[in-house]
Amino acid sequence: MKYDKNNIFAKILRGEIPCKKIYEDEFVLAFHDVNPQKKVHALVIPKGEYVNLDDFSSKGSEKEIVGLIKGIGIVAKKLGVSEVVNGKGYRSLVNVGENGGQEVPHLHFHIFGGEKIGKMVS
Ligand code: AMP
């Protein structure tokens, strides 16, 4: 699985393209989706070069994997969609590859919230 260093999220990570940043730490960057599908639609990406969840789960270090999952929890709280914060929760999903409908080849977790998200798969 070859990583394309010119994908749009790699450019965001390098600061070559702006984003509406929500949170950043050693392991993750989170920002608002440019084309939100719900009232709240954010993306959480690892800082490392991983094409998708298959790539990350096989090659990511334990620190990176923990860092990403922790990052998703932190971002959900910051956005006010965490069940701990609003009692209602949110949906997080990852698209992988062609069948998954993945458009950007850098692993990203979507966070949808702020309203009922609806059917799991349409
Ligand atoms: P996926 O189909 O899972 O690969 O989702 C890619 C997501 O990235 C889509 O929801 C896009 O709207 C979003 N996206 C693409 N370019 C940008 C960008 N420059 N800033 C923020 N979100 C983006």
C-alpha cells in the first residue's frame, strides 16, 4: 500500500492547505469537514502516513493507535457531541478503499453529530 504524499490531508498536515482546526496533538489533527453532511461533521486523522485503516492497523505503533482513538474521544468532547457531554452521542465511521467509498487516501475518522444521524448504511 503506497502512501501518496500529495493527497489533500498530507498537504493539510504540512500546512500547505488551510483547515478549520479543532484539535491537534502529537498523534492527531482534527478539523471540520469542508462539505459537512450533518450539523457537526469533523475529521480526525493520524499524523503518520497511513493510507487507510488496514494500513494503520497493521503498521501503526501501539502509541499511534492509542493516540488516534484517544484523539477521537477528545475531539468528540471538544465538539460537544460526546455522550458524556450532551447525553445524545454521535457517529464515527471510517471508509476504507473503493468499496468503502474512501476518497482521500489518508486514514480519517469521520465524526457526525449535533442531530440524529439516521440509518447506518444507505
Ligand atoms: P472519504 O469519502 O471518507 O474519503 O471522505 C473524505 C472527506 O474529506 C469528505 O467528507 C470531504 O468533504 C472531506 N474533504 C475533502 N477535502 C477536504 C478539505 N480540504 N478540508 C476538509 N475536508 C475535506
